[in-house]
Amino acid sequence: MAGVNIKPLEDKILVQAVEAETTTASGLVIPDSAKEKPQEGKVIAVGPGRWDDEGEHRIPVDVKEGDTVIYSKYGGTEIKYEGEEYLILSARDVLAVLG
């Protein structure tokens, strides 16, 4: 995803969702209407962090570009950029880093 020209602000994170499986282990095809909303994605870009209460220091974000994360099922804002779908999440919506 090099070349994505979206820079998140403060403690926001740009994520590209990992597509849900389209077939079951037994080979049945899952229709789009029955797929679970993805909760896993790859971090594409990370904001610089939010300011502390005094406004003097930035609090860094706990994830970095390239991390695979699990995020809150209904968190974030979905956007489309150059034909690709992304999610902008608050750092608080990230539940875990895989790996």
C-alpha cells in the first residue's frame, strides 16, 4: 500500500481490513450478506499521537505501520480512496496487535 497519501491526525490510525474468509472449512461458499464485519487489518499509516492534558507533549500511538491489529467491531470510519477501502480508527479502538 505504498503511495497511499492519507496521513492520520493525532491518535488516529489508517487500517486496511483483511477480507473475511469466503468459504468455510468444509468448502461452502459464504454469501456477502452473511459475512462477518472484519475486525482484523493491516496498519497503513499512524498519526503522531495526541497531546497530553497540558498540551506540551505528544503521547505516542502503540502501533506502527505494517502491524496487523484486531479492532473493535463497529469502531472507526470507513473511507474509499483510489478504489481501495480503508478504516480510520482511534487508537482506543485497537484491541490487540497480532504477531
